[in-house]
Amino acid sequence: MKKSALALLVTMAGTPALAADWSTTELQYQLGDLKQQPFSANPDQKSTTNIYTLQHASGWKYGDNFFFIDYSDWKDDQRQRDWYGEGYFNFSLGKISGKELSVGPVKDVGIVMGVNAGGDSKVRKYLPGIQLALDVPGAAFFNTLITAYIDDNVGVSGGGAPREGDSWMLDTAWAFPFGMGNHDFSLEGHVEYIGSRTNEFGDKVKAHVLAQPQLRYDLGKTLFNDPQRLFVGIEYQYWHNKYGSSVTESAVQGLAVWRF
């Protein structure tokens, strides 16, 4: 199940890159003290956590796509390691129709198909919906997703997290590049809301809010005169009702990024 979910995620998100009009791929490393999984024996105990991320975004003839895969290493008593990924396939109605669809701040509307998948948890979610590309001054991009959140977990009987009812998601992602003298920065990230639902035991899974803004500094430009290649900075993570539990997390992580 883990391998099939990972293959589905990569295949779905990566296929349009074969004929990409533009493409950005990054390797990211984050280091910080994060709370243990909310269903562990000590959910409020923090552990030094290394997160290695492969992230890709590209545009193609009829839209764009985005995916990331995280590999996390929690240095707690059990030394847990796991992966988690998300992929989104956006079909631009403006590109498909060849017409200008902008209305007010909305530049374009897209039809989105998404998938979220986890390793040890054997979680799999499907996220059909729409994407609104917004025209926000100073933003390299500013997109809002409104999707369903459809459960396809294997459940406890399959050795994974409990099955859940379906819900919905609202996610906004952005990037604001800016400069100070000869130095380049970017404020980027996302914030998501996922609605409440009930698991297979009848317990309520609470609605959660997850915000992950990053402040990046273009170190490659400063040191090597090679802009848009090597970045350092911080990521702040705020997670209210982490994984639908009663745990709330607030943490700052160090960040390093290599862009291809």
C-alpha cells in the first residue's frame, strides 16, 4: 500500500512536467523541535526533527501541477522515520478555452485533482475541486484551492490510521519576492483549513488549521553570484488541532533550499 500510494502521487503530479512550459524543482532541509505524533504516548513532548523535502512545480499547455514528498526523521525514543506527500493537477479553464476568464481579483479558474498519501499511517485522500489564481500586487503567485477531502484510508484493520468520513479543504499558497539593497528575499508558504469529520470508531476528528510561512534569503546570489539557486531562512509552523487532535503546535525551523 505504501509503495502504490507513493507511485500514484508521483505519477499524478509529475506527468505534465514532460512537456513543461516552465519547471521548478527544489530539495529542502528543515531542522527544528516539533511535537511528537498526537497519538503517541507523549504528544506534547518535542523531538529534534529533520525533514527532507523534494518539491516540484511546473506549468504546461493546459494548466500546472505541484507536488512534494517529505521524509521526516524524529529523534525521539523510538527514532521514527516516515514519508508523506501531496500532489495537485490543475487544469486551467482559461488555457483550455483560450479565453480571458479574469473577474475582479481572479485571474483564472482551474479544475483540480489532488491526492495526499502517507507512509506508516497508510493514509490516502483524494481532493477534487477548483483553484482560483488571484492577482495580488507584489505576489509571484497567490492561489486558493477549494476541494473535497475524500477518505481512502485502509483503516486500522489494514494496519494504518483509522478510516474517516469525508470533509473539505481550503488552502491558500503564495510567494512574495522582495529586495533590500542588493539582497533578495522571499516570503512564501501556505495556510490550510480542513473541516471536521468522524473516524471509524465514531470519534470526532477536529477541524485543523495549518500555517507554514517561510522567509528565504538568496544566499547563492550573495556568495556565488548565482541567483535563485541556494536559499537559507526559517519556516514557522503553526498547527491548531494537529492531525485533528487537541494538540496545537507552534515551532520555528531552520531552512536550507537548493533549487534546480
